Amino acid sequence: MTALVKLTDVSKFYGNIRALEGVSLEVHPGEITCVLGDNGAGKSTLIKIIAGLHQHDTGTFEIDGEETRLASPREALDRGIATVYQDLAVVPLMPVWRNFFLGSEPTTGAGPFKRLDVRKMRETTRAELLRMGIDLRDVDQPIGTLSGGERQCVAIARAVYFGAKVLVLDEPTAALGVKQSGVVLKYVAAARDAGLGVVLITHNPHHAYLVGDRFVLLKRGAMAGSHPKSGIALDELTRQMAGGSELDQLSHELERAPGPDVIGGRRIEPEPEESDKPGKSERVDEPEKDG
């Protein structure tokens, strides 16, 4: 099956600084590819390359089997790649339906009578959110009044509606609690079940393992591993992301130092009192003799 997006040995340099080097990944329809890494691992640079914000320096970037070099985020969107950033790029005081169609508003009428088709936008927003399983109280409420999880879900539904084939999600659960993170992951899985290829950027291996099909690990801009879900357990995924051998070394360094009564791992018993030593009897004073 031809991958929707395929990166092969992609690198990005800013002068002498290596932001990304030799990274490869594939995104297939109906699958979630999770990109994991700590802060500074290169996840943001990878997002910018896939989203068309930056161009790669070396390697190949293919969309539907065709090698390409995206010139802008608009071109990426036209090619079916939608990116939902951590800040969501929403206008908090605008209603949900305005944010849903922000930048792509349908109109009705012609000439001087041309105006926004508000009725269509309201109905479409409500229907698309319901299709994703999101039942909002009122699409006229400001999107800023929604919880972080609900806003993430609106952004995912918007990308699905506008025909995205690849959905890139930048840390969608980073600022959410346990319950809201579960809600967002449910909608991420719904996007996968709708046939989209999903790239989930996260630093949480537990969230990734719940929904992921493939795992790509980044460390300081380079590949630290690539595994299908069937090829790695959660404990090993967490260990590799946390540093692997470096974590073992840190654990060894943080072991408690021996206390003052322990030398070489052997406990030193206190010296017994003189009266407790074997073969010794208590001294008995002799009575004084008369004259």
C-alpha cells in the first residue's frame, strides 16, 4: 500500500545546528503513527516540515508516492495535510461555528448582496461535531468557553470535514487532565477509523500506546528507534523514550550511599560492652579485713 506521507532520511540544519538528521517515517490510511521524544528531540521541526512551513535539506519527502517539496502550509493543506497545533489557532471570542469555518467561510448571494451563509455554517458545524460524537450545548457559544479537550475535538472535526487525508496533531493532550485526555484520544481514534492517516506528536508513551500503530522515537534530532505496536511493549517503549541505558546509569548514580554503619555492603556490628564479652565475669569486691 502506498503511504500517504513518507519521509526517508530527512534532515534539517540551521547553519551548523542540527535540528533533524536521518529521520524516516510512513503514514498509512487508517493508522496512527506516534512520534515520541523529550523536549529538544526534534518533534517541532518534523511537524514544520510535514506541514510545509519549513523545507527539508536532505532526504526525500513523498506524498501519495510522489516526491515533493512543500512551499507553504497552504500547499500542504491543498495536498490533504492538516496540522492541529498545540495552541489550536482559534479566536476565543468567536462562536464555535465561526472558528470551524475560519478562513474557508461559505457565502450566499452575489455582487453587493453577497454575504456569509451563517445558517449553513451553524448546521454544518453541529452535524459534523455530532458525527464525531461531540454533542455541544450550543455552537453559538464562544469557543473560548469550551474546555481544552473540547477545543481539540473541534479542531479535529474541522480537519476531517475539509477533506484532510493526513492529520498531524501536536501534543494534543499536553495541557489536559486525565479525563479530557481520554476524550481527545477517543476522537483521534475516530479520525483513524474514518480512514485518515494520523501523526500523533507526544511525549507521553502511555497515551501513544493506547491508540498508536507505529512508534518513531526521536532523540536530539536523530532516530532512536522505529517499532510497530506488535514489536514493542509499553514498558520498553517508556524505557527507550526515557533514555534507555542513560536511565539505567542515572538509576545507578541515584542509589542511596551506604550509611556510617555499612562498609562495602557489610554491616559493621557495634563493639560489645566489656561486661558482655564471653569468658568474663563481673568483678566482685572483696570485703575489707579487720585490723
